[in-house]
Amino acid sequence: MSTTVQLPRWIDVGALPLLNLLLALVVSGLVVLAIGENPAEVVEILLYGAFGYEEAWGYTLYYTTNFIFTGLAFAVAFHCGLFNIGAEGQAYVGGLGVTLAALYLDFLPFPIMLVVGMLAAMIFGAAWAYIPAYLQARRGSHIVITTIMFNFIASSLMVYLLVNVLRPEGSMTPESEQIAENLRLPFIHDIAGALGIEMASSPLNLSFVYAIMASVMVWLFIWHTRWGYAIRTVGANAVAATYAGIEPGRFIIIAMMISGALASFMALNEIMGVQHRLLIDFTAGYGFVGIAVALMGRNHPFGIFLAALLFGMLYQGGAELSFEIPTISNDMVVVIQGLVILFTGAMEHMFRPRVTKMYTAWRLRRDAQEAV
Amino acid sequence: MENFELVILLLDATLRTSTPLILAALAGMFSERSGTINLALEGMMLGGAFSAAAVAFYMDDPWIGLLAAIATTIGLSLLHGFACITHKGNQVVSGMAINILMSGLTALVGIALFAQGGKTPALDKAARFQPITLPGAEAVKDVPIIGPIYFELLSGHNILVYIAFLAVPAAWWVMYRTRFGLRLRAVGENPGAVDTAGIGVVAMRYRAVICSGVLVGMSGAYLSTAQGASFLQDMTAGKGYIALAAMVFGKWRPFPALAACLLFGFLDAAATRLQGVVLPVIGEVPVQLVQALPYVLTVILLAGFIGRAIPPKALGRPYVKER
């Protein structure tokens, strides 16, 4: 009786994740009920807050940008069989790179400066990912623990730098100086305005376009290059990769550095795009949510885009929610995130055996009928 | 003499800061020695701290609060087990999910119940664990050397501090001197062999995560009803991860983990006292450096530069019975 049929793709990457997502949302609804509010009303406000008016769209896509970057970061490492929990720290240190470039290279003209800022973020983010990667590849230290430790080390380092080094003379708040005009990414509403299109102002900026480009490039890299192939091979079976002439250690380091660079792009959106200065904890947990985004999106850039949009919607809608219903704070969004990660990530196999059984039974019956 | 008193005070603070780490590190050890990664210590600690403070407030009794904390963390452990052991989900993801979930849920429920921005109301004396004066402490108080050591350092802590330090030899005994402990370590190293011997791997792992839940619940209750006097949003502030680091630093063994917790607790206690202090020779020590030291040390240890930390062999791998 153990004959099972392989699930078709639309069930495997479509129906099953949706089923899990639905369960997460149902449980979230129960939480809303438990604290004495109406789930239907909450959904309505969430959707209106995220998509109901023009400005909301801009905010939703601005949050989405962060999630695309951190989601892609997690996915690239994951294809190599690595759990990069350190996107948070890598983005944080990437932000330091941008800020240092802004402070010391501000004489460069505008378009060159943008490239320099981006490179600085990449280099810093990749370097921060390199150390855990090296330790995993050459000394066998478990990457999950080392990246967690590196998040905390980054956090201490940045607090130290912001309080003691980067804080402008006479300022009390631990923030860096404002970055120069020529390092600021233009807002989408400004670009549209220049082209003669009227748009509501929002923090959405050019980095959203980068995020789309990065998604396409990650897709090309993972599935259409030699290195991408090597990374997937190491991820699938490191021993087999060795026999195929692929040195796992080398690709562990490459995958992690690309992952760190992608995570650091979050700093482009936040620092070069919106905040225009380095702030304490500007990463605000986006790195961790990236794990959920990647897992929900099945580590494919297109899936990541959809999942990032979902989380962007939750963030923006959640802000509206805490405004409309005082008993529901922003923490509701954190709860929904937790539940989505739990059901789509940790319990992704929960329905699989049952669905496989049902599908197999259906197929066998159909085949039997056709045979008759 | 003044220096001696300072040292005593610092060590006294170390005992208090390392208590939650010890309980949580032992919790992590029980789970991980049986093969289940427990990154959820942080979230479970938070959940325990919230339940303890909320229930202690309503019942005016810290012990009922403690029981509520343990019930909460056992529940969360079972959830973790349900995802990782029963459904063979990813253990790292499940742990992260529980951490994020609890960070939001404790604040949300706190606001719904108490409307104080995520805090619980301040607990009065009867609802908290009070310091215990050990027998004879008052009598030897003025004896030089022994007096301060006994009166200041050893006496005058609340019951959970003593429980934490007694839990270490107890955990060692369970882990290395009982049949349960042997089986627990065996499912973490070679579950197939344990299965062949006719012992259920799944049941064994569930029992291990329940042990883990009991211990981490106590550490949560300590934060909100013994050390502090209410629950504050995200009050664990990374203590769960430091405990995890201490467990790794202690190579998944009770006594070395205790030593690591004391070291990390000492660094924590020293960091708050070093703020702005200019030391001879070294100069002013950045507090952030002292705060980051536990993590840096753990990374160095993991890199194999100071001894080798070898995790349980089956750690992170769900057990799939052969068909």
C-alpha cells in the first residue's frame, strides 16, 4: 500500500503553501477574536491600509523592497544548504559601508556616488558574511550559531561606533550625520514627477527597481550559471559535489558572500533611500522576516516577490491597523509573521502526507477507470 | 578591604545575572542532547516571563506564577516538538518562528489585559520571590572575610537562584547516571540504534523537550517575578541567545555550561559597573565590547581555537523510521 505518486507541481509549490498560509491566517484570526476584536474588520482595515489609496501602495512597495532583499539573501545561502540567520547583522554592517562612503567620498558626482555607495554596502555586507562562511567552510563551525553571534556582535559594534565615532559633535542622539545629497536615491514620485506623471509622495525609491533587477539576476545566477549550479550541487549533496570536482568549501564562502551582499542592499533602501542617515537598529527585524519570505517563496525569486509583497502589505496595513484599533498594536503584525513562519516554514510538511495520500488515491482510481 | 567588598558585590551581581542563563542553558542542553535544536529559548523565556508576571499579579502568589510560566513553556516546547519531531519540520525555522511569535504575542496580550503599553502592572512584595536569609547569616555578618562572603554573596538570594545552582548537579545526575539520561543522549547521537533497542525515539525526544520547557519556564519566571517586578516588552533582550551560546561554550555539558554562564553573567554584571570607569593601564573600556564578549568568545570556541565543541551527532536531523 506504500505506492505514492509524485505530487504535480501546482500542488507542491502552489496549493500546499497556500493551505499552510491559510491556516496561519485562520489562527491569526483566532488571536484577534481572543483579544475581543472582529477579524473581518481587521482584514478590511489591513487591505485598505495596504492598497486602499495611492500613498498606501508606495509604502507597501517600500516595505516589500526590504523583504525582497533579505528574502533573496536567505535563499541564495539556502540553495547551498546554509542557514544564514545573519542577514540582520549583514545589512546593519552594510549600512555602515554606505555611511562611511557618504562621509569620506562625498566629493564624487551623483551617478558615480550611487555606484560607490552600493559597492560599499556590498563589500561591508559580504565581508561580515565572510567570517562565518570561512569558519563553516574551513573549520566546521555551525553557521546557524555563528551568524546569530555575528548579529549580536554587529549590534554592539554599531552602537559603539554610533555613540563614540559617527555621532556628530554636540548631538545627543546616536545617529550619524545626514548623508550628502549626491548619495540619495531618488524617490519614485520624484522620478514620475519629472516625467510629468502626478504621484502621491511615499518613501518608495529607486531601490525597488534594484530589488526587481536583483531578483532577475539571482534567478539567472542560481539556475543559469556554472557557479549557481555548483552552489545547488553543494546544497543538495556536498559529498557528491566533491566527487563531481566541486569544492564545497569554496562555494559555501561564495554563496554566503553573495547572501551578505544581497542583505546589505536593504541599507540602500533604508539609508540611501529613506532615512538618509545611519540609525540604531535600522534593520528592525527585516533580516529575520527574510527567512519567512524565502521559505514561503520556496526560495525562488518569483515566489520571494509574492511573499515579500504579502509581508509588505502586512507591515503597511498593520500600521494603519494600530491607528484605527487602539487595542491592536503593531505587535499583531509580529504575531502574524510568527504564525506564518511557523505554519509555512516549520510545519510545511504537516499536510503533505495527507494530501499525497488523497492525490494518490484519486490518481489510482482515475487510472483504474481509464484502464476499463 | 574596599576592593574586597567591591569584588564581593560584583560576584553577588554575577550570581543574579547568571541565574536565568543557567536555567535556560540547561534547558537548551536537554533539548539538544536529544537531537532537537532549540533556538526558541529566547521566545520561551519571554513567554514564561509574561505568564509568571500576569498570573502572579492576579493570584498574588509567585509560586502560581511560576507554575503558569512552566505550563506556558511546556506548551511552547510541545509546539516546537510537534513541528520538528512529529512533522519533521526544520528545527531552526521553528525556533525562529516561536521567538518572533512570542515577541508579538506577549506584547499583544499584555496590552489587551492591562492596557499599559505591553507591560504588566508592578508586582507587590507578596507576588514576588523574596530574598532568603540563610541560617546563621546574621550571626557571621561581622566576621571578616567569611562574614561578607556568607552574608553578602551566598545568603540573601531568592529561591530560584538556589534552584538554578542545584539544577546543575541534578541535570548532570539525570544526564549521566540514569537510564533516562543515557537514552536521551543516545537518541541525540544515534537514534537508529535506540530504535533498534525497542525504545521510541519520538517519545524520548518529546520527553527531552518537556524537560527543556520546565527549565526555561523557571528562567522566565525569574526575570519577571524575582529579579524584576513586572513583565516588560522584550525583557529577555537576547538572554535566550546568550544562554544558547553558553551551552555551546560549555560543549553541551552541565558543569562547563555552568562555568560559561557564570563567565557571561560576570561580563554582564561588570559591563554595567564599568560604564564610564577609567581603568589603570587599559583606559576606558567600551561597554559594548564587554557586552559583545560572550558572542566573540563563543565564535572563537566554535572555530576550534580554544578546544573543540562537538555537537550531538544527530542534532537537527528529524528521525525517519526505516520502512
